[in-house]
Amino acid sequence: MIPNWKFHKIGIICVLVALCFLPSQAQNDKVLTLEECMQIALANNITVKLINNDAQIAAANEKQSKLEYLPRVSAFSNYNISRGLTNDPTTFEPVTATTKSSSPSVALDLNIFNGMRTRNIIRQSSIIKQSADFDVQQTKDNVELTVTALYLQVITDGENIKVSEERLELLSNQLKRAEQRVEAGVANMEQVYNLRSQVANENLNKVTLENQYKRGRLDLIQTLLLDPTEGYEFEDPEVLRQSIDTTLPSYQELLEAVLKYNPGLKSAGLNIESSKMDLALAKADRLPVLTMRAAYGSTFSSNQEESYFSQLDINEQRFLGFNLSIPIFDRNRVKNNIHVSKINIVNSELAFEQIKIDLINELQQAYLDLITAHSTYLAAQENLTAVEQSFRFAEGSYNSGNTDFYTYLESLNNKNRAEISLINSRYSYLFRKRILRIYRGL
């Protein structure tokens, strides 16, 4: 029989071993910075991958277009067996026999003139490649804007939870003091009931904030295409822990910088140039096309006495020819293509103007949001300073019994609202500044 103390010892060991294998949230959670979230999003985002693939295709097409100036070289060969009456491929005389024949050859085809089509295709391919590169950058900027918004919202929600926890701790301490005073017979239960109500209300508020934080955290994790079942925490960006630069750029400087950088606008401008190349290619179909073909070959026939290679030497053939194609009537296909190309140029120009208008509108809204966030942040700072002074006075008066509970509670509520307002305005201001930095390509 095992003594009881050994049972206790074995039980303790089992508990310790089990604890070693239990997952620890704090140890397993991976802490991600804003920069790391950006890198993960850009690496995992499906749209970015698709746009990158489009850019690679455009680069391959550009490389291929430059090779169109080179001649095309082809080699041909055949081997035929015929029985009965047939024409000998070397003498062209009729023979009745089993004839084995072969006609190997090599040919070179070269475009001498095709209405500058090759040159325009090269120029267009280069334009499309540049446009694709700008599309990649624009897509990355959009991803950064989305991730920044979600990330700072998560940080803001986390800070609001901290304020709620501090408020809950303060109210709980006040509740303990009130209960102690009731037990000592120096106070009535009214304050206890009021404080219990406030503690319960703040507990509910804290749960609401935590649920909001969880939803925002899930949105961010899903945007990063990470596994939501794994533990992730998000670190406050370094810039949020530093003093805030409250200087604002001028709108005109900002507008010039954004219009100069914006990859979407540059891509739209290049689309106009690509449409003009389409027009040039359509007009090229009106011009004649001159090509050259050079060929070298020979023929072998089993009806001859010479060997295979001897016959190739004897029967060798050389060919040089030029082909001129002049368009006369093509059922108005070229005319229609030119007309459509001109319309596409106009559409490209309209698309460029629309993108520019949308960009300016977005910038104006972003700049207005920055100014609003800036003024709100400065006002929130002043408000919190004043409210904290008022709360310290109210708290001292309440603890000494010179202020009623409702006055103290109103002062506490004002302080908490001011703290939350400062947190939200601070992050909103920093987020607006970061948006403008992304707009400028910084």
C-alpha cells in the first residue's frame, strides 16, 4: 500500500507536469508591430499577388516585343514512302516502284517594312509594363491604408479598455471604502448601492469594449490572412509613444506632392499613351507590308543510285524571295479600327481626369480630416488637463465628506470621457498624418 504522503507527492508532480504542457497565452502570443503587419499583408494579399503577376506578364511581353525585329528561322524535314506510279521528287519523271523520299530545308523570314508596327508594339509594351508597375504600387498603398486603419483601431480599442479598467479599479476601491464605512456605522447604504450600480455598469462597458476590440482584432488578422485561432497581439507603434509633431503641411504643397507621386494617376496617364499606340497600330494596317524569305534545301529519292548525302549535295536548292502586300479593300475593317481607337483615346483621357478628380477629392477630405483631428487633439489635451484638476479636487472633497456622491461621480465621468477623447483624438490625428504620408509615397 502506498502511503498517503506519496499520493500527495505524486499528485503534485502530475499537476506540475500537466501545467508544463498547458498552452500559455502570454508565451504563445506573437506580438506584431505595424511594420510587420504591413509586410505580412503585402506578402499574403491575393490582390497584390495577382497584380504582381500581371506586372510579370507585362515585363515578359515587353521583352518579347523587342525580339520581333529579329528574323524567324525554321527548319523543315519530311520522309515519305509511296508504292506504284508516282513522280520521282528529284527527276520529276513518273516511276512505278516503292519510292522513299525526303526534302529537308531551312528557311529565314524577315519583316522589312510593316508600317512601323514593330516599333509601336515595342513602345506600347514598354508603356504597359510601366503602367503595370504603377498598378502594383497603387495596390500596395491601398493595402497599407487598410492595414493602418485596422491596426490603429485595435490599438485605440485597447487603450479604451485600459481606461475602463482604471475606472473600474477606482470605483471598486471606492465601493470597498463605502462598505467599510457602513460597517463602521458612519455611512448609510445609499452610497454602497450607488457604487455597486456604477461598478456593474462599468463592468458591462468593459465587456462591450473588449468585444469591440476582439472584432477589430479579428478583422485585422483576417486582412493579414493569418490563422485567427493562433495568438496574436499588436504592439503600439513607436510613433504613438513619442511626442506628436503638431505642425501641418500646407494643402498646396501636399497637393503637388501627391499629384507628382500617385501611382494610380501615373498608370492612368500611361493608359492614354497606350491608347495612342493602338491608334498608330490601327493606322499601320493601311500601309503595305514587305517581307523577305530565304530558304535552303535539298531532296532525296530512293530511286537514285547516289547515297543520301550525295543526293543532298546534288539536289540542293536556294531560294530568295520578296513579298509585297498592299491593302486595297478590307470591308472597312481598318477604318473602323481607327475610329474605335480614337474613341478609346478619349475614354482613356476621361478616365485619367476622373481618377485625378477622385484623388483630389480624397486628398481634400483627408486634409480636412487631419485639420479636424489636429484641432480636436489640442482641445482634448486642454480639456483633460482641466478635468483632471477638477477631479482631484472633487475626489478630495468626496473622501473628506464635503461633496456628495453624485458630484464626485459626475467629475469621474468627465475625467474618463476626457481620457477616452484624448486617446481617440491622438490616434485619429496620427492615423490622418500617416494616411497623407502614404498618399505622398513616404
